[in-house]
Amino acid sequence: MTDTIIFILAGAFATATPLLLAAIGEAVVEKTGVMNLSVEGMMAFAAAVAFGVTHQTGDIVLGFGLAVLASTALSLVFSVLVLGFSANQIVSGLAVGILGLGLSGLAGRHFENLTMIGPGNQSVPVLSDIPLLGPILFQQSVITYLAFAAAFLTWWFLGRTRQGRILKVVGEDPAIAHNLGFAVVRIRLFAIIFGAVMSGIAGAYASTILTPGWSDGLIAGRGWIAVALVVFGTWRPLRIAFGAYLFGALLLGDLAVQAMGFRIPSQIMTSLPYVMTIVVLAAVSRNALLIRLNAPVSLGQNYRPSK
Amino acid sequence: MFKIVRAPLIGAALALSWAGALHAQDPLEISILAPNAIGDVGWDHEIYRGKEVLEKRFGDKVKVAVVDSVGEGPNATRAMNRLVANGTDVLILGGFGHMSDGLTLAKRSPDLKVLHIGGYQNLPNFATFTVRHYQASYLCGMAAGYATQNGQLGVVAAFPLPEVLGILNAYVLGAQSVNPDLKPVKVVWLNAWYDPPRDRAAAESLISQGSDVVYSLFPGTPSAVATAEEKGVYAVTTLSDNSAHAPTKHLCAGQADFGVVYGNVVQSVFDENFEGKDTFAGVTEGAMQVAGLSKDLTDEQRAAIMAKQEEMRAGTFEPFTGPVTNNTGSEAIAAEKVLSSAEIKSMDFLVDGIDAQLNK
């Protein structure tokens, strides 16, 4: 029983990691008023590149590096469309996302269904020996620590720093930000690249550490869950982290409860995370003020500074 | 504009079809549709491997093309229509979702012969086939019964569908036949054909609760097998030999061979006696066998498994022979009764010794 609880609580961190990384990246992008719906495609392309490179060279750092470059390249295409040509953000995001999924199939063609042994988890000395808490909190992958650190840093950056406030002003009203002398387009570009880097790390983590292997469709909707988590967490990094962890625990709880042999129909357990998403989204939406306070006003609107 | 272009095109088409008629020994054009990308193990890999079997068996008499990653939606429909328009004589459909559009196509093109893997509807020019996975599953169950140290088997299974239940039941019956001390078998339903991260998490979850043999039943990927290797427990799988993904811990795989069935159907096209019937091919036909048996099994154990396989080939042994009790305590198969193919395909119970329930 204790083993199962540890399995769920510890495993949820690992399952939550790619969701959290991608959602934090997307939250920052959306905070500048840009909606980038290509997260799924960026994650998939990065995952394929990361697995291919790591499998061929054995160098996981190189795999992550090239994966980040791959997702960034995709986001630059998106940036040219949206920031350069003021194309519709939703359509551009979907198109670039589909491009990313296609490229992932192409890049991963020679690695289809291959697996490898992942790098394993890192135990924090001393702390990981604490009963119960040790295995849950201190025997995770480096990327998992990084993901939760990124949530805290983003929270601090957006709420506590001057640059963070400038970024939010751009998302609230790009015209005012422009008149105040801020480079709206450049700030949006940096945010989009940041989002791509996070999606890239998320994808690379999924194919080299979470499930060390590649097959077409590996990301299986996790990019979309990340986009939903941003709304779920009302654009606030710490809420997003909580949501990602909750989702991870529910995804695993389904499997663990079945393995324990509880007589609950498996279909109900499998649908639980999605039911929970609907319930929480409904609960969040009831509080209209919360959304109005946190949602970037100019979300989805392009802005071209007039000279 | 159109008229100018069309006339030569029609001329060319006529010339081509005429040339075709003159060439009596044109190869038979066979097109195979695979729903997903081709990997080195699994469903689409096996679909693809059938191509090589056909080429080896018929040589220049056939021209085989495989179109992969078409999915099971409109893309697949477009691909199959295109292939037929381009002169495919025999169409082999690898996705369950290819059924209805394949049927429409077969109705529209009476000269076309279609072979659908896993479907259940037939037309005079639309045949189906399924492989008796459960037979090899019984044999792998024996291997699991021999190999387990603590008697705890775990299964990661796709959907609780009749075919999957049959494979699972045969596995447990096989394990029980050689090991009387099994604990109730744990099952995790993924309720998905394809979700590698959950595949892996399900295997981890079973291992964390003591399973020392993990059966990956119709996985989309080898991730459950690779997880077993990583955690040092035995892996059993369906469809393909997964030894490459678990070099030290691969216990047993049910190796399917679609090519044998493809070949028989293509032969029937050459012999002009193609029938739109359903084939349920197993060990006897050479469409199913055990593969990748672990070196950790003793020679006697391996010999016992192979002997059982020979009994299946000869038709003297069937896994689903009564008496069998289901896991709610009532009789599932009466004494002396052997389940028919139709009964196996519509299985709706779990045998005694499986710690899971079905909702009906």
C-alpha cells in the first residue's frame, strides 16, 4: 500500500514534468498577448530530434540542445507569420503545429519504435533517505527539478521584476506599451522563443527520460493538455504547477488503482483526469473576476506599431 | 483549354490499357495499407513484413507496394482510392478503421480483391483474416508460469475487447497449467491502443506492486517491454519478438506471421478461386508461433513449450477446452467442450485467477 502511494505521488512529478514545462512556456507567451497553439507540434518535433540524436550519439545533452533548436526553428516560422505578417495567431499556430507533427514523423522515421535505457533519476544525498518524503520528492530526474524551479522563477519574474511587468503590459495593451517606449514586437518574439525552448525541453524529456523511445504520435495530446493547463491555472505559474501535478497524479492513479485490483471499472478511472479537468475548468470559470484579472486582455490580437 | 489537354490524355490512357492487355504476364499489383509508421516491432512492422514474404514466394509475378502512416480516417480512404485508381489488383487493409471505406470500394470495383486484417464483414471480393494470438499466448503463459519467482504475474492490456480477453485468458490458463501456486494475476487496462508514456507507467505500477513477469498485451510500442528490462523483471509480448528491447529479460513473444495468409490469398487470386471469406489462422497454418524464449528457461521447460506448440499444430490441443471456471465462480466452458472459433472471437469472460472485472 505504501509502495503504491509512493509510486503515485512520486510518479506524478515525472508525469507532470512535460506538461508543466510546456504550460509555463505557453503561459509566458500568452502573457504577452500571443496565443501559440503549436505546442503539440513543437514538443513532437523536439521529441523526435532528441531521441534520434541521443540514440545515435549517446549524448543526451546534445539531444536536448538540438531538440531546443528544432522547436525554436518552428517558433521562428510562427513569429514570422504572426509578428512579421500579422497573420491570424490561431490559424498560424495550428498550421505550424501540424508542420511540427509532420516533421516529427519525418525526423523519427528511422527511429520508429526504438527504445533505449534512459539516464535514470538523481537522488539528492541525505534528503532522499528520509522515509516517505525522500522517494517522493528527492529521487527525481534533473528536468523535473528544473520544471518546478522554472514555475517558481516565472512566478517571481512575472510578479516581482520590472521586466516581468513590462511583459504583462505588452499583453494587456500593446499600444500603450508601445507609447511607453517598449519594443512590443521584440518582447513578443523573446516570449515566443522562450515558449519554444520550454516546449523543446518538454518534448526531449518525454522521449529520452519519461518514456525513452520514439514512435510517431508519442506526445499523444500532451501539448494540448499543456495549453489547457494555462487556462486551468488562470495564467498563474504556481497554479499551473499545481494543476500539472494533479493531472499527473490522476493519470497515474488510474493505472495504480487498477494494478492494486480495486474493483472499479477501468473506463471510469481512465476518464477521471478529463472529468476532473472539466469540473475544475467549470469551477474556475464560475469566478469571472479571477479570469478577468489574470487573462491578458490583448490575447490573440496582433499589434503593428505605427511609426 | 481542357479539350486540348484531354484528347491526348484519353489517347494515352487508351494506348496504355491496350498495351496492358497485350502484356499477359504483367505482375499482379498488390498494395498494402498500414495505419501507422513502420517500426522494427509491432502491428505495422508485421503488416510490412508480409510484403517480403509475398515477394519471396511469388517473385516477379507480383509487384507489392506498402503505403504507411495513413491513419484510419479520410487520409486512408484517399490513399486506397488512389491505389485502386492506379491499377491495384489486390488491396490489403491493415487498419480496423479501413473496413467501411474498403467495403464501399470493393462494391464499386468488382474486379478488385480486398483482404482486411481484423475485420468481420465480407463480400464476394472482400475477405478478412485474424490471427490466433491466443495460441502463442498460452505458450508464453507457460513460460511465465515457469519463470515467475513469487507467483505474481502482471498484464498491461489495451482494451477489454473479446480478442484481448481471449489472449489474456489463454495466457493465464497456460501459466496455471505449469504453476499451481500463482497469485491472482493483476491486469491494468490502458483503454488505449497507443500511449507510450502510460504503457510505461502501467508496467512500472505493476512492478512496484510485485509483478515479476510483465505481459505487454497489444502495446502500441515496446515501452512496457523496455521498462521491464530496465527494472529487471521478465517481459512477455504479442505480435513480434521484442528481444532487441529487452536483451536480458525477454521471456517470450507470440510472433505473428501475416505473410502466410497474404500468400494464400494471393495464390487464390492466381488460381481464380478467391473467396470473400474469413480466415482464423494460427499455429497450424504457420501464422503464429512462440519466439524469443529466454535462455533462463531450462531445456526441459523449453521442450515442454515447444511440445505444446506441436500439439497445437497437429490439432490435438486447444487452450480453450473445458472445464474452465470464470473469475466470478461460475462455469465458463463445460467439461469436454472445446470452444469454436466463433465462441473464441466473442469471448466475454475472464478465467478464474485473474484479479480484474469486466463491466457488462
